Amino acid sequence: MTRSENRQLAVASATLGPWRTAAGVGALVGGAALGVDVVTGHWSTDILAGPVGLGLFFFFLVGAVGGKLRRDTADRRLHRWAAEHPWRSALPAAGALWGLNTVAMTLLGGTNLFEALFSSLVPAGVLLVIAGVVGSVRKARRRD
């Protein structure tokens, strides 16, 4: 397979996740974080940046990991490819988190673009590691 085909399969495999549930979890976590910031009195111009970043992280975490653990997928070939390439199939979610978190930190927070780019690498890397490890463990258990 070419690099382009692998990229397309990785992006398509990202659609396997339970994204409605992920949206609910992300909204719940982000709303709870915002509530904690409001109640504790952390008032500033960037009061939304932290909760939005947390909500985005949990949205992509539930979507990416849930897609790896799901069994009732419509496209079995796509699911099989994602199971065989756990790290490649985790890249689109991590990349989307990196980009959206950078935008959120830049627009809603008081950080400049370069600081936001580098700060967003941490949650994106954590998401990549979690989703990749879950996929690798599932792949190893499937072989046994």
C-alpha cells in the first residue's frame, strides 16, 4: 500500500469510534471543569481555554479508544486494518486534538501560536500513547 492509501485508511478508521458518546463525555468533562473554575473563582480572560482543552481530550480519548474496543462495526475490513495498525489508526485523533487544542489555546487563552503548538503536543502525545497501547494490547490478545 502507498503512503497515501495508508493515510486514507487511518482517517477512515477514525470513524469507527462511538463519537456521539464521546461528544457527551467531552461536553460533560468540559462543563464540569468550567464549573469548577467558576466556583473556585479563577476568573480571567482565558477561563474557557482549560475546560475546552479538557473536553477535547476526553472527546478524542473516548472516540479513539472506543473505536478500538468496538466489535459491531459495519466495515469489517476497515476494522481489521485498524486492528493490525494500532498506532497508525491512532494518529488522526491525536493530530486532530493537537490542532483543535492549539486553536482553542490561541483563541480562548492568552498564549501565542508557538506556545500553544508546543503545549498541545503533551495531550496529543498522551492520547496517541493511550490509544496505541490499547490497540496493541487488543491486537496481542486477539492473536492468543
